[in-house]
Amino acid sequence: MTTWFPTLITPTPEEGFDLAIKLARMAVKKTQPDETVRDILRPQYASDATELIAASHVVAVHFATIAAANGYWTANGDGRPR
Amino acid sequence: MTTWFPTLITPTPEEGFDLAIKLARMAVKKTQPDETVRDILRPQYASDATELIAASHVVAVHFATIAAANGYWTANGDGRPR
Amino acid sequence: MTTWFPTLITPTPEEGFDLAIKLARMAVKKTQPDETVRDILRPQYASDATELIAASHVVAVHFATIAAANGYWTANGDGRPR
Amino acid sequence: MTTWFPTLITPTPEEGFDLAIKLARMAVKKTQPDETVRDILRPQYASDATELIAASHVVAVHFATIAAANGYWTANGDGRPR
Amino acid sequence: MTTWFPTLITPTPEEGFDLAIKLARMAVKKTQPDETVRDILRPQYASDATELIAASHVVAVHFATIAAANGYWTANGDGRPR
Amino acid sequence: MTTWFPTLITPTPEEGFDLAIKLARMAVKKTQPDETVRDILRPQYASDATELIAASHVVAVHFATIAAANGYWTANGDGRPR
């Protein structure tokens, strides 16, 4: 069995950020499973500042979760620099 | 007695994500209990980028709660990778 | 003396979710205490997808607080499954 | 010297909720210090479902902070019921 | 060297709240560095209930961060009243 | 190999705030990779109070993550002043 989302753990902050973007998009995909509809909507919202900022907001919420899950990618896991 | 929501604990992140979607929808259902009305609204918001992003945002907030409840699905439960 | 809100502790996640809905509505009630006005507004927002999603968002924020207050309804209270 | 906001600690959840409402309003007051303008705006947003829900959202965010500050009004302060 | 933001620590909740307002405004300033444009926008959004509530929301998010940074201004720093 | 985002750790709160702005913009960039489109949108949203506040909101969410990752830039890392 495969899964699109096996873990919240990523090697680096950058990969954690990419996962946040993936999670934000996946919720859209699960609400609107029809790819044809999404293909019509994508160029619209990608050219609208309000919706780009709204999408960035969702990424920020997911990134907060992923960063906490990874102990902020620091050695001691409680947020203090090494 | 049965309950639609017995626990926040899920075996995997993916199932946690699905629970987040369920919680986001359940709040809509409890605010608008009339299924006929919801059936009219669903195709509208599922074809509107602004509302899809807004729905994705609600999923992100619930997913944060579920991920914390599951100790981020890591062994030590505090967010550090195994 | 009675209070409408004696505790954040609930026996189950489902009751915690219902409390989250109650808190979301109570803030509306305290901002617009006139029941007649609220009775006019309720059918409007309950038939508008944007506002239903916005209401669901508020429920999600309160549910996060309630879930943390209840130690996610797990035995050890720190989010790790039993 | 007096202060409008001496502490986040409240005896009960209900008083914590009232403090959350106060903080939400205080940020509006500090952004628009002119009471005359606020008196014109208040009946408008109090009769608009979108804005009532948005106001309820701000209360939810402040309530999360206040609830954490009060250890969720539980004995052990970490969110586990007594 | 000076900095506009040396620390998250404030002596009192009230000063923490003022810092939250400052951070909310600073992000606007860094996105729109032209003071002339900001001077035109300020009276507009300060007279619009939707935007005042949105601004109050941003303050609430920053205040949550600042309150946590200050241990909620309690002696033990974990949110339990003294 | 280089990365645009090697760490959440910053020496000071001010640099943490700048990183929050960078993360908010990076999510927009990854959703709309076409620089020409972004160059058209930027002056629009930078002159619109609603969008400036929305952008400030995203910065606030990222800043919360970054502040936690840095132990709020305090010695003990749990939010209590030194």
C-alpha cells in the first residue's frame, strides 16, 4: 500500500515548506476532485493577488505544524539554537 | 451509543488529514443541518477558488490540532524525528 | 451563581466539538445581543457557502483550544496515543 | 498608574472569554481612536453576518491565548482534567 | 547599530499588546514602504469595519506569540496563575 | 547544493521578522512562478489596504513559528525573560 502522505518529518526546512504547499493543495483536491475544474480555476487564482495571499496563508498554517513536528530542525527539538 | 467522533488519534498522517476534512465539514453541517441546502451550496463552493482556499484553510487548522494530538506520529511525541 | 461556560473540560471529543460551536456562537451573541437581529441574519449566513466556511473556521480555532485543554482526550495528556 | 490590561489571568473561563472580547475590541480602538467613527461603524458590523463571524474569529484567537495563560483553568495546568 | 525590534519581552501585558500592534503595522510598512501611499490608505481602512476587524485579527496573532514569549507574564511561565 | 531556506534560527527578532516576510512571499512565488505576472500584481496589492492587512496576517503566522523555533530569543527558551 502506498500513501501520498507518509510522514510530517522532512530533512530540511525547505522540504518542510514544500510539504506545506502540498498539504494546502491536497485539501483543495479532496474538496474538488474533478481535475478539469481545478485546471480551470488554477490560472484564475494564480493571477489574483487576494487569492495568492490566501493560499500563502494556508501554507503558513501547515508550515507551523510541520516545523513543530520536526522540532524546528534543531538538535534539541525545543526551539533553542544549537 | 455511537459517536461520529470518538478520538483524535489516527494511525497515520494521511488518516489524520482525512479526519481534519471531516471536522471542517461537520461544523458546516451543524450550522446548516438541512441537507438540501448543503447539496445546493456544495457545487458552488467547489467551483470557486476563493472558497476552496478558505476550506483548505479550515482543514489546516484542524490538521494542526490532530497532528499535535498524535504527537506528530513520531515515536517520542515531541516532534523530534526518530 | 450560574455561568454559561464553567469549564473547557469535556468527556469526549464530540462534546468538545459542540462546545467549540457554542463558543463561536457566543462571541456573535455578545457582539450583537439583539436576538431579533440575529434571527434575521442566521438564515442568511446559513445559506451562504462563504459564511458557512468562515463559521467552520472559527469552530476550528476554538476546537484547537478545547482539545489542548483536554489533553487531546488521551491518557498521558501530551498527545501520544495510549 | 492604571492600566486597562493588568493580567491575562482570570478566575473562570467565562471571564477569560470576556477578556478575549475586550482585547479584540481594544485593537480596533487603537487603530481607530476616534469614538465618533467607531460609533458609526458599530451598528453596521453588528448587523452584518460576515463581520460578526470575523469578529468572533478574533475573539477565538485571543481566547486561545488567554486559555493557555490560565493553564486552561485546570489544576495541573497542562490541560489534563483534574 | 539600532534595531526597531530588539526583543519580544515586555514588562506588562499592555506593553505586549502595543508591541503586537507595532508588529502588525511593520509588516504593512515593509510590504508598502512608500509612506505617501500608506498615508492615503490609513484613513480608508480605519473607517471600514471589515478592515478594522482584519487588523485586529493580525494583532491577535502577534499578541499570542508575544504572550507566549513572556510566559504569559506569570511567575512560573507555564500559564498557571501564581 | 544551495537552499533558499537553510534554517529557522535567526540571531535577532528583527531578522526573524524579515524571514517571516520572506516565507510569506515564497509561498506566493511557488504558487505563481511567473515573475511577469507577480510584477503586475505587486503594485496592485501593495496599494490596497485589505490585501496589505492580509499579507501582514500571513507574516504574523510565520513569525509565530519562527519565534517558537528560536525559543523567543530568550536564554532559557521557554519564554521566560532572563
